[in-house]
Amino acid sequence: FPEMLSNPRLIPVQGTLNVVMKQNVSLSCYSDSGSPPVRYTLFKRNQKVSTSHRSDLTPGFFNLTINSASDMGEYKCKAENNITSRGKYSNSLNFTLIEPISKPVLSSPTSEAKKGQNVTLSCLSENGSLPITYIFFKGRQNISPPVKMPKREAAVIVLFINSSSDFGTYKCRAENSFRNNTKYSNSFNFTLAEDRSHAQPLIISLGLILLLLIIGFALAIPFLIIPAYKASE
């Protein structure tokens, strides 16, 4: 007996809705019960995209190319047979555009540090799909757990400068859901800040000596000029 179609299922053939620009994708629309033949129609934002005719209960396939942001809209499919002209609609699908991340920038409010001081490091990729996960390194050793940032904000860690080995080379790594797209930052080094506590007394002493010399020379001028003037008479 003729049977009405069940609601079709719309699924991505590649198994993921994460796509990149200019990518070819395939969608499958399938009703698992009902009388063939079946006509499957794909819609994007309620606008007809394509139609697939099947003589049996095998899926209808639709091939798309993601060319712009407008191709990221809501997709649905409709299944129809000879029982009813109204058809049955599927679930909706939305693609997510994945962008590769840019090279992250590692920075700090200060490039100088002293032993016993806390310093901060910030790592940020200006471009790339969110969320972005950052990891900080000193040399080749990671010094932080992965920091996942759901917003376009820098990941920040606080370091305690305890010894001279803490003045090594730092880097950070950034990655997102874009496959095989891991980027490392620039290198960053802290330099040892000069201890000015000993230099300041020396500078002050030299300044006082210079001031005394100037005053002494000023006081001696009259005694040098007057005898010379009398001698010229």
C-alpha cells in the first residue's frame, strides 16, 4: 500500500559542519520510510537550492561550495512522494566558517625584571576562528596548561622571577579548530634590571663634588683677577 514519507534527516556527508572558504561540501537527505519515488528538495533560508529525484528509498545528495558568508545560512530539505503534495521537512543545519589563526604576538608590560619580582606575559592572535587555545613556553618546555579563550582577548600568565634561569627565551603557541594550523609567536626575553640603589649614592656624591668645585672656583676668581689687574698698572 502507498505509504507517506517519514520526516527526512539532513546530515553533512563529511561528518562536520565546520568549513573553510571555497570548500566543497555534500549534504545527504533521507527518509527511512515511505513509498518511492521520492523527490528531495534542498532549501537555504527557505529558498530552493536544488532537487534530487530517487526511484527508491536511497538518500538524495546535494553538493555545495562555500564561496561567501551568505552560504553559511540555515539549510533544510523537503521529501515528497505521490501520497501528498505537502511533503515533510527535515531538521535544519548551519555551517560554521573556520578561519586559520594568525601568528600570535607575545608581549609584556615590561622587558626588565629583578629577582623576586612578578611579571606578566600576554599572547594574542588577531585573526582566526574562536575559541583559540594558547600555551606558553620557556625554551621548549611548556610552562602553562592550555588556556582557551572564547573571546578575542589575550591569554595572560604571571611569572615569578626567582633565579637567573628565569631570564630565558619565552614563546607562546596558538591553535583553533582549523586543521593543521598551529602558530608560534615571536621570542621574548626579560633583561635583568640594574640595581640603582648603589648607583644613586655614587651619582649624588659626584654631583656634590662637582658643585663644590664650581663654588670654589667662583670664590677664587676675585683673588686671581685683582692681583693680575694691579700688576698691569
